[in-house]
Amino acid sequence: MPPNFEECSADFLAHARDRYSQYIFNGTGGNLTGGAQSPLITVEGCKRLCGSGTQYYPWKDAANTITTWVLPIIGLIVQAPWESNQAWETTLAFFRYLGSPISILAYLLWNMKVTGKAAKMVDMSVKYDEFPEEGSDFSEMRDSLYILCIMNQYSMKVSLPPTESESLLRIVLFDNTLQMHGSMESRDNIVARRTALARALREGRKKGVIPVFISFLWYVFALALSIELAYDEIGGMKRPIISQWACWSAGFPFWWSQALSTAIPEVREALLYQSTIQRDRATTNSEEKSLDWVDTLRDQSFEDDFFTAFGGQGRSHFHYGVAHPILSAIEIKFMAERGRGWLHDSAAAREAMIFGSKNVNGLKMFDLRMAWQVISATILFCGATFGSFYISWFTPSVGLGCRTGGYLIHIVLALGLLLIEVGTWCLTHDTTHTSHDLIRRMSSKLERRFTDPDTGLHHYSVLHRLFKYLQSSAFRDVVKMLVIRPLEAFNAGWLIYIIFAQTFGSYQTCECMASTWAVGRGGFIDFSNSSQYHGRSVYTYWSVGVALSCTVMAVGLWYIVHEYCTQGHMSTEDYGRAMQGLKITRWYKRHTRFVRFLPNRVLRLAKRVGFAMSGGRSRRSRRSLVWTVHENERPIPRHSADREQA
């Protein structure tokens, strides 16, 4: 027979001083006021008086939690970018979204940072009060950078050479003279292809945004309703669960607030065709040598699709995207120097964007500036979920128990997955899928060690298949398969267990109602009713936890809305409305420059101090394009930039 804690608590409180005095807890319990207003019962006494089973919640209470919280959360989850007819991939993505939320949020913030950089480049390409017509160089550059932002959501084939791939993408995006198929018709011009593609992408974009915002409105309503209901029975065992859910799930909205590769093979064929003609016409060795990289496009790795699958929104592990390596290179060597109006000389701008400075590792890049997004994601998620931990800790019985420990395990696993993924990515980004990769070097040594010099390895032997598998894999792929994905599945399963346990009352046991996880603390249960908790600081602790989670959630959502609005001119389908949005964005940024003034000054000072301390070996100026109003507001003096490049 399941226990009845209501009757048991009433019986114990009525006869605690006489009949049940042996069950009174006399140790240090970590009470909120230093002394309880009613006797505390030990765990052993609870088992003897109430029973050792579980008192599940009535269906009415469980159904209320389901309709108030479970269904809105499911509504947010279904808005995630799932793949159709890909059951196994969808299952892995589900485990990743629930099991590694900090990593997901870091990727989302990084993608917003990259798209924000592209939007700022478009804004700064012309004068502050200039809004060129459709079909101008500005309009073409807007299309090119928007397509690059979409490409950033897709995973590039790992066998592609990174440097030549970057050169190919630069021509695909920024060249305005290349003709497809050797044709001279205007419809085969690469600019016409980009314009048509950008128009199609913008038409499809708006169809996926509105449902996310609608589902989020219901989520916010459920959040406010549940917090208000929780204060009706403050300090009890049912209402803190609702309040904790409200705080824990405050991190959810961050995750979901965010046909193009067909032209790349045609550009490749056009480049090979034109390079053959130009090589025949080359008069010097230098002209012929400048075309050598195009011959790499004949490699078999370029035969199939350039992009393999959708990897944005944090779905794929180690997904850096192709946008930042390109944007950062052209920004540091061209745009940051010229500031506003950098597209004034469009020929020089396109030449710098196509043939200018490239990264040493091409598209295989890891920028340490991503640490800002990793830190921000950690603060946002931990800040939002810490409220649930805080409320659970200070809800009697105070301390580390089943509820508090459940949240703690989920947060620790999420942090561990973030460190494993980012650390592996940082250490192997330049060697992955190359002969220098750790797994490939190890497999080559093992193959030489176990291969008979006379007979070799049998083609169908287990060792032969193992070595071939290792040689086709990378170290980070092995880490992903053997470490990250199992931990993500476990953490997702643990989270689902927490949800069901708190929905149906699986924590309604003597062990879980007592804070028994902490060493030397806990081991008691407080049967006081909710009216007594109002005078014992529980109201204050709950308010602090709720305020913390809601504040962090509000800051994160404000940032998402801010970026969505300031980048909206890039993705707006109607060009006239896009220019109107750009006008509003410029007005907004001009009147909020004071917010960015101090951070810009601090970063500029830090660069100068680093330059002095390194003896001139580091950069003296910032690598980023800084938003300004006037053309003559150059954050980097021309002579300083030229000296650094030299």
C-alpha cells in the first residue's frame, strides 16, 4: 500500500513529543531559520510511520502539469530543424538538443555572430544616408553575403581541400564576370544566378519564422501562469516542482530562435574551361602559375556535392561553417581598414574579396574569439537553470536531494560535453581528415606492426577492415561516436527521467523528500505546512531563484530579438522594405553608440597594451569592422594598417 504523507505528517506533528519522540531528528539540518517551528522526522522514522513506497500524484495534478508545462515544451521542441524521413538522424538530433544544451546554444550564438558580421558589412559598404537601388553593386553584395550566411548552415564534404575550396567559394559568391557553360547570355551570368537564388531563399525563410514565435508566446504564458500558481503553496512538495520547471526550461527558447549548392559544380566547370583558355594565352610563367590552384578542381573530391547535409542550429558536432573564415579574412585585410563606404571602389573591393588574403588552413579554421560565445552560452544556460537548482535546494528539506541532485547531474554533464567537444575541436581542427590526424597516424603504425612483410594482410581479415575504418576516420569522429553521443543520449534520458519523475511524483518517497545526498547533512523531513514557510525566508529564496532565471532568459531573448531585427534587412524579400529596415537599423545603432563606446575603448586599449608587451609581434589594431556613421571615422588609421600588412 503506498504511503499517505498527508495523514502521516498530521499524525507525527500531533504526537511528536510523546509517542514518536524517538523519530525526532536532532542533528544539524541546515534549516532556513536556524531552528524549526515544528519537529523534524528522520528518514528511518518516516519509513516506519509512512511506509517505504512512493506516493504518486493524483492524475488531476499530473494532468495539470502536463498541460501547463509538458505540452508547451513539446511545442518548442517540434519547432527545431528536424530532417524529414531520417528517423535515426532525428533521434540523434533529439538526444543532442536535450543532452548537450550548452553546446547547442554556443553554436547558435556563434552563428548569430557570423550573420551579424555579414549584416554589418552590408550596412557599412555604403554611406550612412545612402540606399542604392536594386541591381546595384550594393544589392549584389547583399545577395552574396546572404547566400554565404545560408551556406554557413551546411556541412562541407570533409574530403575537400580547404584552401582551394575557400577560393572556389569566393568566386561563387563575389565574382561578377564569370559566365556559365561558356555562354555569353545574361541569364548564364553568375550574378543572375546569385540574384535568383537569393530571391528563392528569402521567399522560403519567412515561412519558418512565424510558427516559432507563436509557439514561444504560449511558452511565455505558461511560464507566467506556473510561477503565479507556485506561490499559492510556497514551500510544499508539488508547487516547487512547477516553479523549478519554469526556471529550468528558461533555457529552452534560446535553442530554436534561428538548393544552394547546385551552382557550385557549374562554377567549377566554368573555371576549368576559362583556365584552359587563359593558360593557352598566358605569356609569362607568373600568369600561368597563378592559375595552378584551378587545376585542383579536377580532383575527384569536387565531383559530387560540395555540401553534404544540414549542420546548422548546433545539430552537427564541430560545425564551424564556411562563412567566418571568408568574412574574417576579407574583414581584417580590407574592410576594417576602410570602414564605412568600403564598397565605393567596387572593383578593388571584389578583387580583395576574391584574391585577397586567405587563412593558412583555408576553411578548416578555429578562431579563439569563439570563446566569447562559449562563455556566453555557459552563463545563459547555467544562469537560467541555476534558478531551479536554487529553489530546489532551499525548499524544505533544505540541501542536496533527489530533485536538487537531478538538476546538478544534468548541468554537470552538459558542461562536461561542452568542454569535451570544444577541446577536441580546438586541438584537431587543422589536422582532421588529413594524414597528420592522430587516429590515421596510429592506424598506419599498427598496420605496419601487424602486417606480414611477405603475405601482407588478408583483404577480408578483421584487422584489415579495422585499419581501413581507422584510416577513413578522424580523431574527433571517434571521440564523437564513443564519448560525446553516448553521453548526450544518457543526459537526454536523464532529463526525460527528471521530467516524468516530477510530473507523476516519483520523488514522493522518504529518501527523496529528505536531503540525503550531502555528506554529513540531511537525513530529515520537514512536515510543516506552507503557511509556516512564509515566515521562514522560503518566499525570499523562491523569489531570488525565479528572478535569476527570468532575468537571464529575458537578456538572452532580448539579444535574439535584437539580432533578428538588426539583421532583418539581409533576409527581407521586398527590397524597398529591406532598405526601410536598414534605415531604421542605422538610426537605432546611431542613437545607441554610447552602449558600445566603452567596450570598444577597452578592446582598443587591450590591443595596444598587447602590442607593446609583445614587442610589436601582435596586432596593434582590432581585426573587426567597427560600425560608424561617417566615412572619415576610421577606427584604424590607413598608415597603421599598411604598416601592419607590410
